[in-house]
Amino acid sequence: MNFDTGNTFIAGQDPVAFCRRFLDKISHVHIKDVSALLAASLRGKDTGTAISQCAIGDGVNAGNIRKCLEMLHDHGFNFPLVPKLQLGNEVAPGGMKD
């Protein structure tokens, strides 16, 4: 199954709890942070967002992303991680921060 950190967060769920619950079923991951503005306007009111205009690590979901990545790493996850970020009108292939 695909696990998207941003969509899980926007849907009003806890991405860490979701990741833990479905850890054995996850085969693909979209890494997406969420700006405070987007979270305030959509969290719990929508099922997700296609992209984010917030650099990964700069948003309100950064701590959840770090915990999920640690959990996936510890579990031996060896499948694609896809960072999702939009800059202007182009979707950037990266956008992760240290």
C-alpha cells in the first residue's frame, strides 16, 4: 500500500500511528510536509493534497515524518520514498531538508 505522510496528516490522522498500524503492508511512501496555513484550513476537512508548497522539514508535519522514516528504516523498508513538493508551477523531484 502507498503511505503518504501529508495526506494522512491532512485527513486528521496521526501519521506515526498510521505508519505503525500498517507497517507490514506499506510498499511505497510519499513524503510530504504540510504548512501551518494548509493544516489550519484543511486538516480533518479533506482526505489529502496532491502536493505541498512547504519544504520537507519546514512544516507542522516534520516531526511525524522523521518518526515515520525512523520506523520504516528500523523495519527494513527497502521500497521507493517519493518526496513531494511544488515550487511555483513545477513539481520538484526533491525538496528534503537535513
